[in-house]
Amino acid sequence: MPGPQLLVIIRHAESARNAAKTGKVFFNDTDQIDELRTVPDHENPLTTAGHAKARATGLELREMFGTFDVVMHSG
């Protein structure tokens, strides 16, 4: 059986952790750190903008490539 003919890699949309650090390497204050520190990466929610971007990306991918045979994600 031949291997994949196409590999598409997409980075996740904006998460709450990303939004808290927008434009910075570090958080603004310890309250932000404490609020998000206990949230595992796989439970870090998308922001409203992140949901909109993820949906738009999905629609664009479907338009460009149709449906995929296999989808893998990092959790």
C-alpha cells in the first residue's frame, strides 16, 4: 500500500493561554499564570476568535483538499 501523497500541518487556533501572552514571551502577572497553570494543554480552551479561525480554516481546507483520509492531532 502506498504511503500518503499529501501531508497538511495546521497549528491550533488562538487559545486562552496564547491570548494571555499576546505579543509577549511571558505572562503579564502572577494572576494570569496561576489561572492557566493548572489547565493541561489539551484542556486549554480556544478563545471566541480561536473558534472562528478554526472553523474558517476547516472550511478552507475542505475547499482546497476535499475530505481527508486520516486526521491526526496532538491532543
